[in-house]
Amino acid sequence: MSEITEEQIGLAVEMIRKGLDERKIRAKLGENWEEIVEIARARIRAKDKFSRDDLWMDLEGLRYATHEVVAKYRAERLAEFGVKSIADVSCGIGIQLIFYAMKVEKAYGVDIDPKKIEFARKNAEKYGVRNIEFINADSLAPETIERIDAEVIFSDPARPPEMPERRLEDLLPSPLAIYESYKHKTDSFIFDLPPQIRREKVPWKGEFEYIDLFGHLNRLTFYTEPLAKAERSAVVLPKGVRLESNPNLEDIVTWTEEPKQYLYEIPQAVDYADLLNELFHSVNGELKMLLREKRRVLATSDERVESDYFKRSYTVVGVTKFHPLRINDFLRRAGFGRATLRISIPENEYWRFRKRIEANLKGDRRAFIFQFKDRAIIAEAL
């Protein structure tokens, strides 16, 4: 790592953006060119994930790194408990660790991969954070456990390739093993878990916090009981609004078979946390549930309802049969020039379907197309 310089990475970024071929890049960078190019490619891809463009990471490290907006939110939440020390026992390139360290007196960063630890150390320097003790070791090794003296243990384990069911045992390191290894030191744990995991598979009491980031389900953070605020919660970032479970609320969620005048997309985080009832109680106005699918949850109303929890709000223009020709005909007659599909459709079919419904359209109005059973709901964003 010491042989690679910022100047080399900057040069690689410039050459990649210019579209130079591999031979020319290799000639300019020398023997470490492959590693330099990977860091450069990671920096280019990370432009929307971090506020800095000079971080050290490989592509795998970038993939698993916590988005800076999420890292900052979780660190601020931890600070509410007055925690003085924390250990990230699978820290990767260190982004979440660094933001936690900004809020505590002492932090530990552990990773078994020496390259990840070196990246994390360099990234801490970039952010001006100096209170982290980095440990290149197995987080489950007795000597590592003995070395760590922290009030809170955090772990964001690596996910295995796609499996039929997400299980704690398959994560690396397993939260089960982390808990057993460190429970004699603390009862305060934070685990970053796959959002798809079934809550009953988690054997501890605590809080399941689902995080929505820029309109997409991003994280499930599990807090053991000393750090829990509720049984379930949903956070919408970067808005920063939070919804908590309340078992004492009357169930007011009702369904309708027809879209009303207004349509609302509900964040997946709210749905995954089973907080639809809490959401309905939080708004002024009468909502009806229309659709609840894996990737899309829709509510509707006769009168407009406003809420920071909504992903997007629309006015319904019309309903027609869900067929590209019928949709196209409706859009032409209504004066729409563009369409966005808000439906679950295979990626390889998306543009072919969209091309058919946008054929010969003119104008600047954009329609949003939803599928409800065998019908298409045509809507405009509010």
C-alpha cells in the first residue's frame, strides 16, 4: 500500500474517464497498475455514496461500505445513549466505524483482511479521526476479544451469495458467534442484518430498525435491548423522519379495490417493519390500502394527504387495461409525452415495453404507470 500514491490514483481516474485502453494505463502506472486502477474505479463509482472523492477502497469494499448518510444517522442515534466506546468487529474500509468514532471517546476497528484495515486507517486520516485502534485479526480469536474494551459491539457481516433464506449462521462473521464471544463484556450489540431476514430468526430482544435511503430499502439495523427504542422502527433518509411501533394503537388499516383521486407510494422500510397502521395514524386524512407487493406498496385517498413518510405522491389521471397499446392510446389522448413504469418487470423487458407505450407521444407531461391486477393506473407526480 505504501508504494501507491494519491497522484497515481488521480492519474488512473483521469485516464479511465478519458476511456484509455488497458495497455496505455498499464504503461503509465507501472507494476501496481491493477490495484491502482481498482481503487480509481471504486472512487469513480462511489461519487454518490460519500462526500469525499479521495477515499481508499477496492470494489468489494465499496459494495459493502455503509452509505455516508446512513453512517452519520446511526452514529447520531448512538450518541443519544451517551456511549463512550465502541468496537466495529468487521469494519471493512471503515466508513461506519469512522462516523461512530466521531461520537465516542474510543473506538476499535477489527478486520481479518489486512488490506481492508489499511484502507480503513487511511480513510480515518482523510476524515481527521484519530481515536480508533485498528486491529488486523480474527474478531473471534480469544486474543482479539481480550484486547477490546468497549461498551458497544457493532458488526456489519459480509453477506453470502443469494440464498433461498437469509440466516444468521451464514453471515461472516456470524452475529451468533459475535454475541457469544463478547457477551461477557457487554450486553449492548448492534448488528447490520439483511433486511429480508425473518425477525423470528433473531434470538435476542431488541429493536429492528429498517432504513429507507433515497426511496429504496437500504439497511436493517438490529439493536439489543439496552439500545432499543421500540420493537420495530422505520427511518426515511435523508429526510430523517422515524416511525416506531405502537401496539396500543387501534387497527385502522382498510383496503379498497379501486384507486381514488390520489395515490401514495409507501417506503419499503415502513412495510418491512409492519408499520402501516402506525403510518395511517400519523397522517391527517383518510387513507385506504390499494396494493402491497414485495417492491411496491400503494395507498390511496379521495382527499389529498401529506406525509414525510410517503416515498412519492401522485394524482390519478385515469385507469385502463394493462396492455401497451391501451396505455399508449390513453397517453396520446391525454397529451402525455413521456412515461415512467412503476411496475415489477424484468430488466430485459423494461425498455421494449416502455418503447411501445411511448410510441408517437408528444409533449412534456410525464405519466407514471402502475399495475393493479389487470389494469394500468395512469398518474402524475404532485
